[in-house]
Amino acid sequence: HGTGTTLGDPIEAQALINTYGQERENDRPLYLGSIKSNIGHTQAAAGVAGVIKMVQAMQHGVLPPTLHVDQPSPQIDWTAGAVELLTKTREWPENGRPRRAAVSSFGISGTNAHVILEEGAQEAFRDGGTTAGAQASGSAYAPWVLSGKEEATLMAQAAKLAAYVAEHSEEPLFDIGLSLATTRSAFEHRAVLVHRSLEEQLAGLQALASGERAAGVIRGTVSPGKLAFLFTGQGSQRLGMGRDLHAAFPAFATAFDTVADSLDKHLTTPLRTVIWDSEDSTLLDRTEYTQPALFAIEVALFRL
């Protein structure tokens, strides 16, 4: 996860050292890295960003470095196991075993996820074999997606496709799925059929066309979403933040002043003084000022 904190990083690093860093050869350490050095802390997307990074690393056979690190954190006991921070690019060569990587993502209030990724067999994906290889093995599911502007239209679409499939049983399962996903519009009423064989998909289509429930058939509707803004918590505050924006943009200044005037009634020192004119640089790092200050800045940024 690697947010660069003196509290969280040692706890996580020690857990990884205890779990993965023991009984390893010295020349085969567990390598640690964090994508936050590239894109910052994306909060809800931090985990999936790490997954994308490691999938790319496996694909290219490279262990990418963590940027801007001169020396590992002294808060962590790096001698407690065979663990090493990735501070430079390393090759990730094949050694007869699948490449594996673990990705951590920690959310609000201690929510955490840890997933282990393992590279798949390459043979099925060479020489254009994505369709034939997976279909011949019988081990992969082929999602088929359908949609319509109305429920009746969706059912009619399922009936039409079912008739086609019944007459063209030689059509590859995955080719139909690819065409449905990439060449057709996506309307409000939707369904996805997930099965291993053409026969099962046909049965699912027939059930969908008749309005019946069936295993492997999921239905739902979508509607226009609403826009939401997530205001971050402590950690991004700094003295002088927002001063230039306040001077340059009336929309920012109006919003900031409105929020500050409301919050100042509950504070010993006015927000403007704490953020822009305080001689005590530690004042802004006190929670009673940090949270209101960030809230005022973020509301003003939103308005701007």
C-alpha cells in the first residue's frame, strides 16, 4: 500500500516480512514497491491501480521501481526477513515457475484487501489462440451481453439471438461474445449470460426471451448517474494553500470566504490566519484546524 506514513508503513511492512519474507534464500528476496510514487494515493482506486501495475509487470517481465526513494524507511526492520525495496528496475525472468505478486489495498476504518496474482499459461494466448484455446479446454466462461431500450426489446433481442444460435451451432462461443460486447450499442435494459457451452448459452437465451429466471443469467437496468465529489482527509494540508487561487478566481474566493466565515464561529483562531498568516506552522497540523481548513479549500476548489 505504501502511503509513506511512519505509522502505517512499518505495520504493513512487518506483516509482509512475517508472511512472505521468512525462510527465503538471500538471493531471492521478496521485492516491495508502491505505485503511489507514480500516481499518488488514489484512495478507492489504489488497489486496482496496483493490480494493473503488476499485470503489466508480469506481461513485460519487469519489476518496476518505486520512484523518489533514496533509502528505505528507518522505521522498518529490514533485517527481520529477506525483503528488499525496489529502488531500481529489475528483470523478472522466467524460472520454470509462474510469476506471482501480491497487491494490498487498505480502505477507510481498517478495511483491507490482499490479492495474490499468478500469471496464466501463455500457450493459450499465442498464435491467435485466445478463442480456440480457451474454448477447446472447456474451462473458461464466455459472457454474452445483450441490451434494449425497453424490457420487451431486450427479450426480443434474446429471442432473435437464440434463433440464430440454434441455426449456427458451429459459431465459436467466444466470437459471439466478442461481437456482442464490442459491436452493439448498450441500452438501459441489460442482461449478461455466463456459461461454458453454446448449449447452455442457448438455454439461457430462451429463458431470457420468455421472461424466466435461469442460472447464469443476470438482468438489470442502468440509469444516468449522479456526480459526487470525495473530499480527502488529513495529510494534504500545507501553509499557504489556496492563497493564489483566492486572489485570482472570484468563484474560489467567494466559496472559501463563505465556508470560513461559518467555521470561524467554532474556532479559536480564524481559518485564514491559520492557513495563510500563522507564525505557528504546527497549528495547521492540529486536527481541529486541519479538517476545517481542508474542507474550506476543497469546497472552494469544487465551486471553481
